[in-house]
Amino acid sequence: MSKLNEKDRDKLSESNFAFEKQRKEPLENASHVRNAVARFNQVEGVSDDERDAAWKRIKTAAKKYKVELHENSWREIGKKHAPAGKG
């Protein structure tokens, strides 16, 4: 994953983070989007409404950076998915 140094991270607006108020999980490129999904359930101290909003931002960034998401909702993260055609 590409790293953001502290100076560059501080320059980002809140809207460039999955969790805006907490400034957690930047969404600056495809690598960051994949990392935000992988770490999503590790974010503490946020409400379900904040998670819903963060997931919406992640989906938007995933589309922008052409990252395929296998989950339709953040509630599906970490659950096993049936192979295509296996219902």
C-alpha cells in the first residue's frame, strides 16, 4: 500500500477519508480503498450511521479507482461468499 506521510495526510480534507470526523481510512487511491475495506471492522468508536456513510464513500472511491468490491454492505465484510453460480 502506498503510504501517506503525516504532512500529506494532514492536507487531506475530511471528505477524503472513509470515516470523516475521525479522519480514518484515507481513500486516495486503489490501494487505500482496499485497505479501508480490510480495516473497516477495526475502526472503533463509530456508530452504524457513521459506518453507513463511510461505506458509501468507500463504494464511490472504489468505482473511481476501479476496485472491485465483493460486499454490497459493510455488514458483509469478512463473511464467506459463495462462488459465482453456487447460490
